[in-house]
Amino acid sequence: MRDTSPEMGRLLRNKIMALSGEMRFIMGAQMFDSALELIKASLPKRLVRSGTAPAIVQAHLRQRT
């Protein structure tokens, strides 16, 4: 399913490809960080408390990705 017209898709792709490789990399890293934050927000609150072992939080994150 696509919610963007082919013409707008081409315009967006051309704009993104006109950016430097470094900027596209940074954008990708930022999108990854945003997705990770969304996943963390979906975890039960008891898991993301400061007292929970990081390894346990990481295990739950791996299950969701």
C-alpha cells in the first residue's frame, strides 16, 4: 500500500539523494534512535526503571526488533 503519489515519491527520493552521504547516514542513525525510543516506550514500565539490569532491558529490546 502506498499513500504517496509516484511523482511525490520521486521528488522526495531526488531530494534525499542530493544530500551528502554523511547527511544521509546521520538521518538513518537518527531514525534508528527514534525507532529504539518508540520500542523502549512500549516496554512495561517496570523494565525501564533505573533499577533494572541493562542486560534484561536489552533482551526485551532484541525480542521487539
